[in-house]
Amino acid sequence: MVDNDVGGNGGHPGKGAATDQLRRHNLAAVLGHVHLAGPVSRSELVAATGLNRSTIADLIRELASLMLVAEGPGVAAAGPGRPSSLVHVRPEGAVVLAVELTVDSIGVATVGLGGQVYNRVHVARPREDISPEEAANHVTDLGRPLLAALPASHRFLGVGVGVAGIARRSDGFLHLAPNLGWRGAPIGELISGALGIPQPVWVANEADMGALAEHRRGTASGIRNLIYVSGEVGIGAGIIVDGQPLLGAAGYAGEAGHTLVNPAGRPCRCGAVGCWETEAGEAALLRLAGVRTTTTGLRLLKTVADRAALGDSTTLAALAEVGRWLGLGIGNLINLFNPEVVVLGGLYQRFFRYLEEAVVKGMRSQALAAACEDVTIVPSALRRDAVLVGAAELALTPILSDPAGAGRIAPGGPGSRHHLQDAPQGGPTRG
Ligand SMILES: [Zn+2]
């Protein structure tokens, strides 16, 4: 069990709630650093957290008692002397199931602390309407063998789901997923029911998960202001401002795909006209490229990629036009949020080299000069894994935010929801 007097500032007992809160904060700081940075020496932890050596030692001891970290010999340094001991996470101390639900595919992975991927399955699915119940069953069919393959010593903490829709994190309720044809789907409940697990299921928008992934482990790690723009069938934007995800009151913020960019544009599946995704989404690209839309989306995009690689002028012009609209919309976001980096994911990552010039031009035509001077537009470094990595980080957030609280959940024990920065956010009642 956990000794409440360990850690904090010297470990004096009975200092009350403030001391306990400080100790929990410090535990989270140390675990969070090791989780992202990998094996580190105690000296590096002292430097990274600003805590003194004895406090760090106490915190490591407590995290070790929670089976979240361990200490072992590091790799020998280039110079003389013994290699210093390094603190590293124990991935098995907190394992989650990450899920990505898109219009064209379902991906699942078991991921441990430190981002260790145990197993991963990604399957394409035909682009036809699938009910939320069918999707939950599909996730279960893919996820159950992965969970069953985890040794009993691995502590399963919950599920993180990135979905192409507007999701409420507090209870996994999906308000709207126009491109999946869903409205008002309790997808979190459906997945936990289908899996038959008591652990929590966190559900969030896939672009928000891409942003979280790139912010923690990708091309924008350490960047405090970034926007992740994902192109699938629709367009999503995940926005991180001053290191914190912009979620809105119920987690619905960032639906940039349905902001107006062209009043003379086409009708959108959301009911409006000239939305960003009708001008710069996948359908616009296929229409402009003259690709017949009878096969599934993934195959269609391969056609576009093949033609672009051969230098087909219609295809390249289509990509430039989509890039222009994409850039205009990014210009709007830059004016609103002044990011340092804009990360392009999904379809836009795949076609980045064809889109880049037009995107930058479109962005500069729309964004105020001051705001776009220092911004860089880059492709997602995590590529196809971005949403899964983000979904894993989301589900790991409870233990990262409060290792002592969340860490007491026994393997297979009751899931409990903790208030966090990245995961649960209070929302309105369902309906
Ligand atoms: Zn729309």
C-alpha cells in the first residue's frame, strides 16, 4: 500500500490537504517527465522539475511502490566512470486500449506507460453506414484479443477513443458525426458494454487526439501553441493554447471543418453551405481530380496518389486548389489562435508535398502578416498513428495527472473517473 507520508517536501506527516496536493502534483510532474522523456537520471529530474534531490528520491520511491517506475543501470556514458542509474517507467504499470474510429478504418492498440505499444491492429472498412452498436462490436472484436494477450501483471486502466465526430469527454457521448451518419450516440457506453469492462472509456474528437499526440510525442512536442488540422472525409482541428487543449464547455470546440469559407460553395452534410470541408475535404479533392467515387475512400486516395506521382496535371491542379482552400481556412485559424506550429494530419499529411506551396500561399493571403510571420506548417510526424497515440495519451491522463489516486486502482478493479486537464471535462447532462 501507499505510505501517504512519502514524498512531498521532506515527508512530514500531518501537514494537511495542501501538502498532500503538493505531493500529488510533484508525483505527476516526475511521472509525466519520465513518461515522455524516457529513462532519465535523478539529476535530470532535479533539473526538469526544480525539486531538490531528497524530494525527488522520495517521489521515485512512491512511484516505484505504485509500480509505475523502476530504477536501473543506464547505458554507459562515453567517458570514464560508472554509468549512472536511470529512472524509467514500468509500461505494464498502466496499460490502456487506444481506439481510432474513422469513416474508412478502425484501429486499436494496447499501449503502456511511456508510450510502449504492445499490439496494434488497423483494419480498413468499407465506406458504408455502420451503426454505433456495430462499430462498438467491431472495436470489441479487434480489442478483446489484444487485452487477452496482456499478462495478468499488466494493469489495465481504460480505453481512449478518437472518433471523427463531436464528442463529449465527460461521458463518451457522441453528439454528432456527420460523416459516420451518427447523431446522439453513447459510443463510450456502447464500447464499455461490448467489451464488458468496468474501466472508463474516454471519447474525444480525432483531431483533438492528433493534436495531443503531436504535442506530447510528435513534431510539436514542447510547443505550447499549436493546431492540428486533420483531413479525412471531413476536416477537424485540434487546438492547443498555452499548453492546454481548447475544448469548450462540453468538449465540442474546434469544429473548424464546419466554418464558412465559401458562401458560394457546395452544400455540406451538416446542413450548411460552403463549409471548409466542402471546399478542402476529401470529396472536393476527388471531384476536382476527376476520380469516380464508386470505390472506397482509401482506394480512391491511392488513385490520386498514383496520378500525382506520375505528374498528372489535373491531379496536381486539384491538389493545388484544395491546398488553396486549406490554406485560407488555416489563415482564419491563425488569426484566431496565433499558433507557433500548424500540423497537417491524415489526408493532408499524405499529400503534404503537393499541398504545401498552395497552403502557404492561401494562408498568407488570409492571415494577418504579424500572425503568420512565425508560424510553420508541417506534416504530422506520427502520420497514421497520430490519433491512436493521442487516444492512448488521453486514457493514460488520469494516472499521469494523479499517480497516487489513479494508481491505487487494482488490476481489473473498478474504474473511477478523475478530474484532469486533458481527459474528463464536465459537460451538460445527456440529451
Ligand atoms: Zn458543414
